[in-house]
Amino acid sequence: MDRRTALTGLAAAAALPLLPACAGMDTVAIDVASQGSWPADRKPGTYAIERLPSQQANAAEQERVEAAAIGALQATGFTPAPPAEADVLIQLGARVFEVARRDRYAYSSIYWRNDWWFHGGRWPYFWGPPYGPPYVSDFPDVQREVAVLIRDRRSQQFVYEARGSYTSRWTSDALLPAMFDAVMKDFPQTALSPRSVTVALPKAKG
């Protein structure tokens, strides 16, 4: 697989018509796949992050991705080091894109008038309370993907690869770090791929 394609920079997620995450949502299930040849007796050591040319050209987006992943890397046991001294070099990627979705409802109801958030912040049209004719509403799902590639600095061989994906209409600043937590949770085991990994959403600060 082309690494440049797999590790695209984070899309302009702020432009997507997303809804805030539900206030009661404290965990999230991420679809994870991992492969690798990390030796069973090798402990996590020092790491340095390397960027592809496309990531260097979009430094602000890439910094956001890396900031979201650092907690997961350190929780696994990795510690940062200068590139010339690190045991491994790590590439991090993330992307966000819309996925077409169509939800159908047999009848509109006056109930939905008080539930505007359910329609993505767009007020639906109604004809004659309390019920109207059948209607169709389109709701875009948003798919998020993250990837972690770990390369041994001395041998230059890739020793671990993990990817995660999550599709929902909801958004939260906590999703990106939670996704990196999920893809690194089983490191260095590859486990069943793909699999669902449930992790806690980081608590909002302040």
C-alpha cells in the first residue's frame, strides 16, 4: 500500500456539518486492524516522529495529529528522542471525510420540531401538525481514520502497523486522541484484525 496515500494529512474537519458529541458519551468503539513483526521480547524504547513531504507541507494539520497521538505512544511505553538516537521512527496519519447516508422516516411529527439537533442543525419542513406527508432526510456520516507506522531506525524495516476507523454523525475534539489510544492499546500484539476496541474518551479540560 502506498504510504503517502495511507498517511494523508488531517482534512479540514471544521468545514464538515457535524453535530457535537452526546454529553453522556464517555466511551467509543473503534475498528482496529494491526500487523507487524515486533519481537515478543522487545520493549518499547525511544522514538522520533518522521513526516512525509505532504505532511511537512501541511505542518499545522500534522502537528494536530501528532499532538493527539503522543499520549497513546507514551502510555504504551515509548519515550521521545532525537531522530539520530531513537530506536524507532514513527509515522502518524489521520483523515476525515464524509460518507453518504440516507435516513427515511414514514411521517414527520411535531415532536421533531423540538429536536432540531437531530437534523444536523437544519429545521425540517412540516405540513399540518401533528403529522405530515412522508419525507426523506439526508444525514452525512463522517468517517475518521488514523494510522501508525513504526520503523526500526537501524534496520529501516517496518515492524508494526496499526489503523483505526470510526464512522458517526457526531464530532468531538476527544475523538482523535481516543482513536490513537485504540490502535495502540494492544501493542505489540496484532490480535484479531479487524476488531472493535472500546476506549474512554478523554475528559474535557476546564
